Amino acid sequence: MLTASNLACVRGERELFNGVAIALERGSWLHVTGENGAGKTSLLRILCGLSPADSGEILWDGKEIGKLGDAFRAQLKYLGHQTPIKDELSARENLEVSAALKGTALAPDAAVAALAQMGLAGREDLPVRFLSQGQKRRVALALLLTSEATLWVLDEPFVALDAPAVGVLAEIIAKHVARGGIAVLTSHQDVSIAAAAKQTLRIGS
């Protein structure tokens, strides 16, 4: 379970938000909304422990995430605006290296299957630098299919995707939640995710 209470974030002299509270059980997901500059990305980074909150507390299964350290990070998959892939590696190698950094071995056929599901069949062994921006985004999203993390935190995951890929990703998120996972995401698009226990949090004015 992911819980947060009384979260506040200040950037410079501007308060982006305060008093934010979250309670997400396994099998639920949260859509964070708000205008540009409201602090959505800042909130997601705070929930991941990547940025400090100006006040408040975040707990994972009742324990502070800062004290859990690697134990929390092992349960977390964060995808932000920057694509977390290496241009000099192939799409398949990116997935294999990401799994290795988490201490798990990824079979080549599992990587190929994940990339195919994201519409990259036949491009598995191309260096990522030869892929379009949309295709690079798909490689990054294929990381979700090979992740064993319970908590997915996704900042604008549908950006740069065409309509078929949006549908595929929405289904991937829905299946993750149905398996008992937790998802927190932002999206400017009106995307339908067929998963129960949806919560919505609007921050900013």
C-alpha cells in the first residue's frame, strides 16, 4: 500500500501544492491532473523519493520510503519525461540491462516479446539511435512489460504514441492493476483504462 499525508512542495517562492493525501491499495490506480506548472511532475518525483517534499510523509506498506531505501526502489518502476534508454544499445539490450540493474536476468525471448507487443517487431537489435522518438518511447514503455515492480509511477506515458499504441499501453496498465499492482500516472489525454478502483487527484488551482 502507498500512502502519503500532508505533502507540500515549494519551488522558489511559489507553493505548488500542500495538504496532498494519497491512499492506494494494491489493485488500484491514481490519475493526477492539473494545469501545466501545477506540480504534477514534482509530486510524482516526491512519491518516488527522487525529490524531497517540503512537508509530509510517504509510506510503503506502513514504512517510510526513505528508511526502506533499496527495498522500496525494488518495488518501484518510474518513467519520467526523459526516456531511460541508452542510444548505443539495441532495444533488446536496453531491456536486458535494465533487468540486470534490478538484479534479475531477462531471457532474450522475453525481451523480444515485450518489444513486439509495443509494435517494435523486427527492430529488436537495431541501435536505439536509429529509432524515431516515438519508437524510443515504445522501447521505454516495453520496460514495464519486463518489470516485476508493484508500483508504477508514470509521467505522461501516452505522449508521442499513436492511437494503437495508446490502446496497448492502457491495456498493459489495466492488467498490471488487475494483478494487484498500483499505478500513479499523469496524462493530458483523456485515456480510458479498464481497471477498477480508480482515484483522481487534481492539484493546483
